[in-house]
Amino acid sequence: MEPIPGSRFRGTWKYVRAAVFIGCFLTIFAFAALGSFILFAKIGGAPPVAVPQTTVFYADDGSKIGESNYGQKRYWVRLDDISPHVIEATIAVEDRKFYEHHGFDLKRIAGAVVANVQAMAKVEGASTITQQYARNLFLTHEKTWSRKIQEALYTIRLEANYSKEQILEGYLNTIYYGHGVYGIEAAARYYFGKHADELTISEAAMLAGIPKGPHYYSPLINEERAKTRQKIVLLSMVEAGYIRRQEAEQAYRDKLVYVQHHEKERPVAPYFQDVVKQQLRTKLGLDERTIELGGLRVYTTLDRRMQQIAEEQLEQVIRPSSAIQAALLAMDPRTGEVKALIGGRDYNESPFNRAVQAERQPGSTFKPFLYYAAIEHGFTPSTPLRSELTTFTFDDGRATYTPHNYNDYYANGPITLAQALAVSDNVFAVKTLKFIGADKLIETAKTLGITSKLKAVPSLALGTSPVKMIDMVAAYSTIANYGKKTEPVFIKKVIDANGNVLYEHQPSTQQVIDRDAAFVTAHLMTGMFDPKLNGYTTVTGQSIIDEITRPYAGKSGTTKTDSWMIGFTPQLVAGVWTGYDRGETISRFDEKQYAKQIWVRFMEQSLADKPKKSFKPTKGVIGVYIDPQNGKLATDACPVKRKTYYLLGTEPTDYCTDHLEKKTKKKEDEKSWFEKWFPWF
């Protein structure tokens, strides 16, 4: 039976209408789905793109001294600070239609599906830069459908809320380049020792090829495979129109010089960096994750040259076989900026920071606080007290104390306060404490910044209460600064990963002790280096006087278990401690000299290029020449004179007469026989 005419056409038209209907439905569905996705992306808002970044620490000259990374290196740089060659190489090899698609390259996806089906294996990927960025930020790299759906959703949100430039910047800062290195800046530093904006075509092409297989294509593991991959990247750049073929060939021939990573770099000032991190926690209130992975830029006060000098002197002065420990801290008394810090001889063996954590007996380095308090309460540099073996009673007569001088040397007669400080007479110190009261010394020490508990006993004058080195150096700094107190400063500025200033140090000083009395005390402290002040024994700085080339004020201190030297110029104050962690007795003579030797060599080398400044007298003091043996005004008959400063109105008024008779007799002996027989001529 033949079909009714026109029925075939009507049947065909029926299918066409059905196809059109289905097509329209699918189109509407697709647009609805797309609209839903876009609506979802807008409602969901911009996804957070913060990623872990390496925090970097800088010295005062802007050079890097350390970083925190937990085995990973991450830095964030702006797109403008990345070499154009890197951008072009990355787009050419990873996603040539990056600026044209909206997160998904449908044509590339179709091509990848066909290629993978034909090969019966995954031989070609189709992930765009946006998709890879989404994966780097939010997802794991597991190959499941749920992960792929999440990746698609994040991709849409990124494209809907960020510009192409922002996405590209984020991708280049988060992509993995092998060896624990994330982001192009970290890769540029790790592989070539330069910044991302300095990379050449050849270097950029090499790095752009690594993310496809970070271990497989690392030039540090297999340079031949890496060069093969680099060639593919260069050809892709040619095809994309970024460079000419001749440029690609030349870039391929260029010899690349890689950073050597055979040895782990020795950390710079690790004890100092520990203090900086502690201050970020306590002073700025930052949590551990922010400090370690927040991408902070921390600008510190460390002077790398001084730090190196300090470390070298510890190594050179202390015998390698000695088990003695050491600590050093140096700061600018005018600003409080800490310039060098060592908390022990080997950070790897012992990270315990003896410069800021340990409390040790300061010995005679505590005496300047005593004599400052004495000057405030009526003493002068010429005040005499008898130095002889003396037993003191205290605690309402229930206890006694007998201080001893070094090697049991005593003047067995009166000496001046200036002499007592220069030769470190212990009897004079305890007598002074008895006169002014232990409470006055404790009050002075606390005002100067000593935070440790101090016992009100006679031996306090000799430094028997343990204290922290950082407190001692800061207190000396206040004296050097004529009574103006500046807290130790370790951090100048902190900037977060987005360039915001989180903290910036604002210099401030506070006048906590009398300016004139502080100057008198500082000038008295120059006596330990002045042989003119020796009376019945030598000054305590005698062993290092020959190494000194400029005016210093200071004080040494020795106990059975501790050796100290703290001193300053107007530009720099430094303290050195040596001793045993377990409080063992320092018995060797050379070990007793370590602190002084390290200190003088550190100071001399650190200040070698600085002007030789003396201590400028304040307005409320007067300087007069005295006979250092008795503290009276010197006359022409005195064999030795020393200029000494006093608070105005407290200077001596009596002239020395001890040498007048000797001078008269000497002049008589020097006359000729003619002058003696004919004096009237």
C-alpha cells in the first residue's frame, strides 16, 4: 500500500518540531543552569584567596636574615612584579585561551576527551588556569567526581568575582614548583637566586615547564628532561605569538646557572630571631599561624656586621674544648635598638637564650646602681670610707656578713668612692649600702629596669641577687643616655601579606633618673680603665687597657660561677656574660678573662668606623682636677691629677697638702751650692 501523499512530509515535520522543542528546552535549561551558576557565584561572593605564605625577617639594612616556612617557601608578589616572560610562558603552555574563556575551555575539553578515548588513557589535560587556581586554593588533588564538581563551582565563583589579572596573579603565586617551593617569587629565588621580575626568557620557560611534573621536570633532579620540557614551552610561546623563533632558539641555548643547595644555610642570629617571634606574640598579639604562615615582612633592628663580629669573637676567644657558655647583647643607648644578640655558643645544641631568659648573679656589675643611689643621697666621687676587713651585722643582729676583696687586698685605710669603683672594693660597697639602705638600691635598680626579685641583704651591694642580662644592659643604657630610659627594641616595622602596616615602632624616651647624677656615675665608670686611680691595687680593666682606643665607661663583675663585662660609649652599650649552665665554679684564669676580652674586641671592631666620642658633661655638674689618692683639689705639687666631675655645689674645696713638703724639699735639693750659700744673690 502506498503512503498517502504528504504524510511523509508531515511525519518529518513532526520530528523537526520535536527536535526544535528539545533544542529550545535544552538551550533554556543550559541558560537557566548557567544563570543559576552565575547567581550562585554572585550570592556566594568572592571566595577567600588567602594562602599560607612565608614570613620573612630582615636586618636593619633591609637584607634577609631568616624566614619561617615549615619546609615550604611561599611569597606573594603583585603581577606587575613578575617578569612578562613568565606570564607569557605560563599562558602559552597552560591555557592559551585564558583571556577568552570564562573559566572553562569547552573546545579544549572536547579535544582532550577525544584524545584520551583514542589512547584509552589520560594523555591530555584540559584544566584552565582558573581551574588549577581553584584546586590550589581550596581543594585536594584527589580524582573523584565530588572534587571535580567542587572545583567547577569554585572556578565559577573565581571568574564571577575576580578579574583575569587577579586570577593570574593568584595562580602564579600559588602554583607548586617542586622542592617545597610555592609561587613564582619563591621559585625564582630558589632556582636562580633572583626575584621574579628579573627572570629571562630562558629562565621563565624553564620554570613554566616545572608545574606539569614538579619532581619529574625539576632541572636540579634531571636537567635533560627539564630542557626537553623547556623546549616545549618555548615553542608554545612562538605559536602564541609572544616571541620569534630565533628568540626561542637562543633562549634554549642560553646556559642557566642554578643556586647550589648542597649545604643548609647557617641561620643568621637565631637567638635574636627567637626574641623577635616572641615579641610578635606578646607585643603585637599575633598567633603562631599568622607568624609562621601569614606572609609577614618583619623589619628588625639587627646589625648584621655587629652580629658577625660578636659571633667571631666568641669563637676566637673561648677555647673550643671549653664547656663554658656565653651570651652577648648590644644596643644603641639613644634608641634602644638591639644591634647584636647571642644567647649561647651553639643554637642547635641549646636554643635556651641566656641573654634574655637566664638569671645569673651580676657580681660587681651591679655596683654602678649602688653608687648612683649614693650620689643622689649625698655621696660624691671624693667621699672617703675605710677599706679593711670588716664584719657586718644585719637582720637585727641575728646574722653577720664578711665581704672579701679580690685576693684579699685591702687599703687598710681610707679610699675614695672613685677609687672604690675603679678597683671594685667590696668593703667600701657594703659600707655604702649600710649608709643609704638596701631599699634605696632596690628602688634605683627597679627604676633602671631590673625586673628580677632583689633581696635586701648586705651582699646585694656585690650583686648576689640573680638578674637577666637584657635588664642589665638596658639599665647601663639608661646611664649612658644620661637617665633617659629606652626599652630594648627588636622590631621596627611589621607589614602583612597585603602591604598593610600592622606595627611600626615609635621611638620614645623617659627621664627616669637624674640627668646630672647619671653623668657623674657614667664618668666614674671610666675609672676602671684609668691607671691613675690605682691605689693599693690595680684597676679592674688593667688587662684590656692596651686594646682600648677610645673613651669607655664600664664595669666588670666576677662571682665563683659567673663572669661579666658591661660597658658603653655614647653610641653603643654591650654586655657579655660567661659561665657554666649548671653553676660550676670558673677555676681557670683564662676563663675568668673571657668576658672582658670578648667585650673589648667586640666594641673596638664594631665602632672602628665611628667617631671617637667622649661623655659630654651636663649643665648641672662641674669638673675639677683632684688628687685621685685622697679626692682633694690637686695642686702643682701633686704627682698625679685626674679631672673628676661632681654635682654642682658638692665639689671638694680643700686642696691636697700631702705633697707640698716633699715638693719644697725636692726644690731645695735641686739648688746649686752657690744658691744654697748665697741665697740673697
